[in-house]
Amino acid sequence: MTITRYGKPCPLCRTPLLVDVYQVHSAQSDFPTTERVTGRRCPGCQAARPEQRTEVMRAVYGDA
């Protein structure tokens, strides 16, 4: 299951990032057994300055 939650502030504008998280659930547990971040986005920076956002995200988090 994929969910979206708020994460750390955006390095460019300090707005909380929207973090896409993939969760793996087990039939034996009510809680997720594994979580993996599949993406981080800042709607404001993504629209206003996509090139700068991509460079900063790659430098800070290792992804774009």
C-alpha cells in the first residue's frame, strides 16, 4: 500500500515535503512490517523551479 505523509521541510522553501511511502503489511501483524520512501515532493518548488529542486533533492536525499 502506498501512502503520503508530511516529512522534513523542503531545503529550498521550508514547506513540509510530501513523502510517498510504500508499506508492506503482513497477515500476522496489524502494523506495517516494512516501509520504503518512493518519492519526495514540494508542490511549490516543483512548479516554480523544477531544475533547482531536482539538483537540491539529489544532493540532500540522493534521489530526485
